[in-house]
Amino acid sequence: MLLSGFPLFFHKNPVFCIICVERRDFMDDTIIIRGGNRLEGVIDLQGSKNSSLPILAATVLVDGISVIHNCPELSDVGAAIKILEHLGCKVKRDGNDLTVDSRFVNACSIPDSLMREMRSSIVFLGSVLGRTGQARLSSPGGCEIGLRPIDLHISSLRAMGVSVDESRGCISCKKEKTHKDTVISLTFPSVGATENIILAAALGKGRTVILNAAREPEIKDLADFLCGCGCKVELTGHGTVTVDAVERAHGTVHRVIPDRIAALTYLSAVAVTGGDVLIKNTDTSHYQTVLPFFERAGCDITDSVDRVRIKMNRRPLALRDIRTMPYPGFPTDAQATMMATACVARGTSVIVENIFEGRFKHVGELVRMGAKIKLEGKVAIVDGVEALYGTRVACPDLRGGAALVVAGLCAKGVTQIGTLSHIDRGYEKLEQCLKNIGADIERCKGK
Ligand code: UD1
């Protein structure tokens, strides 16, 4: 069905555009971007989604009240709050401050309906197990970006003496009374597995050492929160984590770290539109290895500890060789938005996705906007074009959706982006942030 009152011919080929418009009709909210505006101004960065979720899970371990500042208002955070409430916690939100009273945790199982609201709810496995000695929840299964197995979580818990039963999509775990000291050597530095092991090991008895643990800043943030609660979690560098279990965790006040992926999304936005933007309340040490890619693209970057300024006055240059890797390598979560930058760069960029097998779903949507991208397995070859063209596209996943926003900001004409539930999982007030720095962007209510 055609949208009445909505300009249709954004693509240089009108026939192509009519087909696109007829093929899709969004019933839910859409973001509409009139591309081409330079971006100028200041962004006050949101707190980290990927830190907030494990820290909220960690509050289950606390026999007391936790106050968490800088916790963004996101649908994933909302899903985590629902799980906390189901477990018997009382949660209050005041702006970006959350108070979680976990004194009366009274459940050890999480129903399938709550687990399904958020893929990362698997992180509650470790904390519920740690607090109650047992946990029963449904298996998270795959999602938009891949199969996402949890074998490392399960084998690590077993190594810690936890009995685990997996049947009919349900995981039941029971912690043994006597916890022996354990050394777990991860075959891959999985973020979620590292978090689950830390959470499962924090209370009780014994020492757990994780070798080849994930080194993402969000792991340190989780450890800092737990240490604030009286737990003993030490990150000894080079991916070794030592957890000495304590009898009890008490309440604390904690500030979630800034969201490094949101910062990189906004940097990509300015890289494609041109402009001069200052991002405040960030932590540039979390993405020092990524900033050189923006410099290589021709951006002028100046950074201090908690702010980064990007100036861009030209068409981006090709990004050449981007390979996603565990931290401190190039983050898989920034691959899609960086690809949007490569789409309009002068020259050919090569992007290799090493972390998730299904993380190129944005490619098809970018191609609809006029991008020239070839996919060969986990390699994307992006031939930069002079311009992208607005059309109707749908977010394939969270970061793929952000990539479409970046593309829309520089596209000629109007881009209409649907399936926003993905974006709302991870970006707080995305349209407002971009509007504040000069983007012509708005959210329209669905039918
Ligand atoms: C977290 C982040 C996500 C990010 C990812 C990689 C959160 C809420 N999500 O996801 O945004 O993209 O880290 O930086 O913090 N794997 C296994 N077996 C396992 C566990 C993982 O094979 O038991 C594989 C995964 O399929 C994937 C890779 O390891 O291919 C990385 O996964 P992992 O680091 O665990 O990512 P998540 O914690 O799911």
C-alpha cells in the first residue's frame, strides 16, 4: 500500500522506488530522516546498555539496596527490570537513576515470556544461581545476529560444580554446597560467559579463576559494582579474572560507564554528514583503538578523558581493513555503523566480521539505499558511492538499525526506517540527540 502524503521518489530510479514503497508498509512507529544536514553541537552521552544489563542482574546478589546512576531508559533495561520484579526485587526509576531493593528475592525461576523479551537475560542465570543456589530459566536460543550458543556458560558452571540440566529449551541449575576452587579456561573470551561465571562465583565459598576472560570495559564495570557491594573480584589484566567468594553482598551506589557503542554511532553520523560535534560524558579510553579509523577516513578527532570532538569537512576516505575482534579490537557492535560510513567513502573498504555469523543483515537494506556492497562469507567489500538515496528500510537488528539511521542522515531525499523496536533496545532518545545537533529527523506514530 502507498503512503498518502509521503513523497515517494527518493531514489534516482523512480521504478525502483515504487517497488520499494509498495513492498513495505510499516504498522509500527517509523523514523523519518531528510538527509543532508551537517551536524553541529554537543551530545550528552547515554550510559552503557551492555553495562547496565549485567549490573542489574548483579543486584540480585545483593542483600540490600543498590542505587545505579546513569542507567539509560531502554526497552532492554525495561525487560531487565521486569525480571528483577518477578524475582521479588523492588525497583524505582527516577530519570536515569534506578534503586533496586533486593532484600526479599523470593524466586529462582524466570518464565519464558520474560526471558524472550531480551536476549541478554541469560546473564540472570549466574546471579539467580549465586543468590538462591539454584536457577531455572528458558534457553535464550538464537537471535537476529546469529545462533548464539551458550555452551561456554554451561560448561563453565559445570566446572564450578554446578549441576546443569538442559531439556526441552529449559535450563535448570543447582549449586553444590561445597564449592571447590576452580580454574576455568575459556576457549573464546565470551562477554556473557565471563559475566555469568563472575556472578555465579561471587557468593559462597572458594576461589574461581577465569583465564582468557573477556576484557570489555563492561566486565570491569560489573567487577567495580560487585566490589562496591563487598564482593572480591579482581581483574588481573591480560584476561585473567579472580573471584573470591564472600558470604554476603551489601548495597552500594554505582555509576554505569558511558556507552562506547553509542559514542561510535554518533561519530559515524558526523563522519558521513560532515560537521563539528562534541560528545560529552564519554570515556575515550574505551575506544582508543577505533578512533584511528575515523582519522583514516579524514575526520579531525580531538579527545580528552571524557570527551571527544569530531570535525569533518569532506567526503570520507575508504576504511580499508576493518576486522571485528574481542576487546580491545574493533567492536562488532560498531561494524554496521562503520559500514554505513564506508558506503559513501571515496574508494573500497573491506570489513571482516569475526564475532557473529549473522551480522550483515543491514547490507541488504543499505543496498536498497544505493550502496554497493558484495558479501563473501564473513567479508564485506564496500565500494563507496557518491551518494545514498532515501527509501523505506527496516531495522534488521539493533546496530544494523543504527547503521540505517547513519545512512539516512547523509542520503539524498527521505529515508523512512521501520521496525524501531530494535533501535529502542539500545539507543536512548536517539532522534532527540540527533535533532539537537541539526539532523532533520522525527519519529512518526504507526497506524
Ligand atoms: C555481548 C554484547 C554484544 C556484543 C558481544 C560481543 C551484551 C548485552 N551484549 O554479547 O552487544 O556484540 O558481547 O562483543 O553485553 N559464543 C559461543 N558460546 C558461548 C558464548 C558465546 O560460541 O557460550 C560465541 C557467540 O556465538 C559469538 C561469540 O562467542 O559468536 C561472542 O559472544 P559473546 O562475547 O558471548 O557475546 P554476548 O555476551 O552474547
